[in-house]
Amino acid sequence: MHRERRVFSAVFVFCALWGSALSVTRYSIPEEMERGSVVANLAADLGLELAGLAHREVKLDIFHSKKFLDVIKKTGELYIVEKIDREYLCTTKTTDCFLKLDVIIESPLRIFNIELGITDINDNAPHFRRDRIELDVSESATAGEKFSLPNAVDPDVGINTVKTYQLSASEHFTIEIQTGSDGTKYVDLVLTKALDREEHAVHNLILTAVDGGVPSQSGTANIVVRVLDTNDNAPRFDRSVYSVNVTENSAIGTLVMKLNATDLDDGSNADIKYSFTLYTSEKTQYVFALNPNTGEITVKGTIDYEDMKFYEMHVEAKDKGQHPLLGQCKIVVGVTDTNDNYPEITVKSYKSTVNENIPVGTVIAIVGISDRDTGDNGKMNLSINQQVPFVLHKSSDFLYELIVSETLDREEVPEYDITLVVMDGGRPSLSDNQTITLHLLDVNDNPPLFPQSFYTIPVMENNAPGALLSSLTAFDPDLHENQYLVYFIIEKEIVNTSISMLFSINPENGNLYALKTFDYEIEKEFLFHIEARDSGVPPLSSNVTVHIIIVDQNDNTPVIVSPWRVHGSVVEEKIPRSTDKGSLVSKVIAIDTDSVQNSRITYHFLQVTDATLFSLDQYNGDIRTMRMFSYRDPRHQRLVVIAKDNGEPALSATVTIKLSTAETAVKAYSDMTEVPLEYDIFSDLNLYLVIGLGSVSFLLLITILVTCVLKCQKPMPSKAAPPSRNSVISERNSTIADSTLVSNDAYWYSMFLAETRKGKLVVRQPVPKAGSRYIVSSLPRSTGLTETSDSAASTLQGSTTTGSGSSSS
């Protein structure tokens, strides 16, 4: 490691000690040298060869707990390892300070004694052992008196230690510096001018110690001089004569005045004691008391203006010094006459109860006032110090009339406590009060009031007769018989029925009851009036409108109106076996007389012979084919459809439809085309191939001919068996749209109700060239009345036996 090789004021002193075994090498350096600073070159000073020194072991044996120095073997330099503080190394205040060490070199062994002299630098400022010095000096001390002060200390030595002291500017003090036998500087505080505690009680000075270093350093201490008091001031009152007034009949303990004598001294010299002198009469001392410590003069006895108009007192104030001093004053106390008689109120006559409709201006009381005082103390004024509908009318100096000034209302204020206050003109004014209680009697002036002017009461249908519907209670703020109310229903007729036959009301409490069971499908609401009448004379009344709304229950089972059948019977229908996929097979229509929510009907298959053959629209009840019939499908299909409403719980109805498939030319063709597919294996292959080819050719020709006939002619519907007592049979006609129902009059009204509930138009038109048969179409309302084409949705087909009837929508 490279170290800076500098020597700071190093002084080499070499002394050869002839005649001794070891020689001592001395060096001198200043304290606080930086780390790495070179002190000396041992190789040069001790005559050692650098080449050999690098290979030899070199040790430093320092006679101290810290390792301040070390040696660089390559150069032979002795350098600073840690800063050397002379004040830490040499605790005694001497100028000589040495650090002794031995340099031990082995191979061969050689020992060198070295003394390192540490010279002082001015690195410490003077300081006082206490930063605050407190002195107590009597104000009677004479000029020239001295007071010893603690001296400052400085760890430095020589010229760097304390050299002198300085004192801050003061007209009363200075300092005197003395030098001890060891050179220590001592300082005394000297009083130069007499002190006055009352003028200046505390003196704050600053003492500064300065050393002789260059540059010099200093330290300070605060000197607080407290001036001790002497009893050189007598107590003083601010006035020699005091005048004060006191009111007669003042309470015992009342403060008349407080004397305050002052003494400029301090401590016990300023403590003052008050007392009456011999010039104060015994009668005065009997009426007034003087507190010896506070100087308060208070009332001790009864003060009567008629007995004595004024009192005179002589008081002295004495301090508690060793030689007490005193001061005196005179107090003149004047007695002030007071208003000591109260005015009085006398009620001559008054009415304690009146009707609430008493006329304005009626006199309800006559009041008199009196006061035994005279002059201003005897002048009186009567008033009402509250907001009430009454006023006072002064009829003479001592009489007043209490008069009604506003209309009274018992319902707002049933009684009044009228407080009359009389005050005289004294200072302070005296007063008296008296309360008159006035009760108001009730008059029937308020009609009954209902909380609402209109009541809407929901009632669930199928309610029990006599059920409580609501309680309609009116309020009448009047009292007694004026408050007793009777309720009744104002008679009216609803659909040729008296309202009293439908509802009743308890005349005493206003409870409204139903007298019959209501059916939402028949009666949906009622509107009538209820009157409340009090028992006053004359009676007053008011009425309220009641709106009864019948709430629907799901109490009607859906009724299946199409396909129509006798209750419990099976509907039989025939359809061509060649019906295409998506063709309308049948349509189920059910109606429900409940409200819109409860009458919303959905359709579902409950049973079905083949679930892959038919689909059912859950909203309009259309039953359509999902595929064409195959030869494997049975000829008879049984469908059980359930129609379910939206109530809670839901109600439902079912219909069983038995579908029979009828063979047609198309079906025959289909059968013929399917035969070779099912029996395509024969014992004689060649024979069967010839027969098969011939059959296919024949069938192809027949198919072409049948197709042409079907396209050119409209096939007639197959004959159906006449309807029997337990069944209804309808036939399909493929030339009529799938959404059209050929219906008889038995279906007409039911279909009209069911379809119009769904927001559709129902149209019935005659079938061309069909005699008395009709087409009934169900169309969306956006479609015109004449739209009965093949694209019309949600319609059915059926048979009819009559030609009468008209279209409805």
C-alpha cells in the first residue's frame, strides 16, 4: 500500500550515549498529525540497509494500549497509523510529553530505543465547568466588594492555555484577574456601584475566557446576579381618602371595596397587614369587617339607611420587615336607599271557563295592582309577558281589564295559563306575578277527517263472506259527543244490486267487510263512498271514496275448445299417409277465463306413440309432422296433449287425439317403390332381376301418370264416418292451407274467444264449391281481414254442418 511520505515539522535529534549498551533515538512531532504522515526514516537514522531490512522481521513495541505508529520495511519509514492526541496521551499539564517505543529487528537481533516527543497545538478552547453562575448580592452591599468566580480550564499547555478573561458591559460590575503560582488565571467579580433591587432586581452578565493560541479560542459562562431586598420602602395607598357607596339591606358578606397598598420591597418586607386604627368607631367596626391579609372590606351587620346615612373608617397598612414601616388612608362609606317593597296583584273577578267561540272583545277578568313605596319606587306597570290572544286595558291607575283579542280554538290550545306581571319603577325594579288559568269549552266546529281522500283496497277473489277488507278510521279533534263518529256506506246500485248487499261497515270503528264471495271473472272492481258523521249538534260529516279491486286467483281450469269433443271422449282424425314433413296435422286450442297472467296457456305432449313423428308448438298448439310417414309407422297414432295455464299452482286440461292414416295414390306408389327394396334377394338371381326391372319400369310409368293427375286435379276429401255421440271426426283437405280450419258452428265462438285473447283476428269465409262449408282463419292483427292465403299462420281445419254465421274479428 502506498503511503504519503511527508514529515510535518519532524525534528530529528540523535544522541549517542557513549558507555551504555543501548542508545535512545528521539524525534519530536506536533499532535493531531494525519494518518500516513511519515515521522522519520529509521533505515537512514539507525544505519540499516534497506536491502537486508526487507527480508528481516521488524516489530514495534509501543508502551501504550494503542498502536499509533508502524514501519514500512521497503523504505524504512516510521509513519502515523492513528492520530496522536497529546491531551489523551499525557494527562498531566506539563509541556513535555513523550511516546516511548522499541524497534526490534531479528536475524540478527537488534533493539533500538526511540522516544517520540509530542508537542502541543491549540486544539482545545477554554471552558467553564458550569455554563451558568448564580450570585446573590444584597442591595445594601457597598462599592468595591468582591465575589469569587470559578475559573475556566483549557487542556492545552503553554501559551495555548487560558490567558485572560473579559466581562460584558455593566455599570455596576467589573472583574479582577489574578495569576496563581502554577500560572493559572483566577477571576473575581467586583461591585463598582450601589445596587437598588426595586430598580434592577437581576443582572445578567457574560464572562469570557480567552487562551493565548494563534488563532486564539474562547469559552463563555452566564453570570446571574440576584439582588437581595432590604426593607427600605413603606407601604403606600394610591389615595389618602376613598369614597364608596353601599346599598341598604346589603347581604352579609357583600364586598364594599378592596384596599390595595403597595410595597416596593420583596419577600417579607413586602407582606402587608391591614387593620382599623383607633379613629374608627366601634359601631362602624360592628357593621363592616376588614380582612387583614387581602384588605377587603365586607358587610358584617345590617345596613339601614334610616339609621345611618354614611360611615367613616381609618385603615393602616404595615409591612412585616424586621423594622416594620406603615401607611394610612381614610374610607367614607355612603348608604344608598333601596326599593325594598314589592308591588302586589289582586284579581277582582274573572271567568275560569268560556266557550271556544267567545266573541273577541269580551272581558274575562278585572285585575287591581298596589305598591307601598312612593315616588319612582311606587310607580307600577302591569303587562302580559307571553304570546296569548288576550290584552290588558287600563281603566284607571290601579285597575286593568283582561280582554279577548283574537279568535280562540280549543283544538289548538285547550287552556291558557295567563301570567300577569307587575313591575315598579325602582332601581332595581321589583316585580310580582300571578297566573290566571282559563279553560275553553268545546264547540262542534270540526268535521271528521279521513287520513286519505281515496282508498284503493285489493280483495282476492273467492274471499269468505264476512271477511274484513280494511279499517277506514276518521279523526275528529272535537271532544265528547262532538267526537263520537258513526260510519255508513252511501247507498248506490251496482249492476242492479244495492251496495249494501255487497259490503257492510261497522258504524263504530269503520271496519269494512265483504258480504259475499267475489268472482274476478264476473266482477272486477267496485267504487262507492263511505261517510263519517259526528254526534254534535248540528252534526258534521265528511266522506271518502273507496275503490275495491278484485284480484284474480287461478281458479279456472283451461277448457279445450278445439278439437271439440264430448267430455271424456277421444278425438279421431284422418290424415293422408303421404303428408309432407312440417304439415299441420291438428291444432289444440284452449281458453282460460282467468286474468291475463293466469290464463297464459302452454301446450305439451303428455303421451305420444312416436316422439320422432310429431311436434307440438307450446304457444299456439299446432301439431305438425316432423318427417314423412314410412311403411314401418303404425296406421294409428295416439296423441295426448296437456294444456297448462300460468297460475300458481298451475291448472291443466288434456285431450286425446287418435290419428288414422289413409292410403292414397301417393301411398300406393310409395309401397310399390319400397317392395323391391325390402325383398331384394331371390333364389334364382337372373329371374328376379328381369322381374325387378320390369316392375320398376311399370311403377315409374304409373308414378308419372299419378303425379300429372294430382297436379291437374284437386282431390276430393275422403268420406268420413258420420259423427257419433262420443266422437268428432274431421278430415284433412290438402288443397286448403295447413293453417286453415274448416269448421262447423260448434267451434266458431270458442275459437273466436281463444284467438282474440292472443291478439289475433279470426275470419270465417265459405269454401268455394263446398256447399255449406267454411274456412276459419286466425291471423295476426297486422294482417288484413281478407288474407286467408296458404301463408296464414296458426289456423285449423274441420267440418261443418251449417251454412249460417258471419265473420268476426
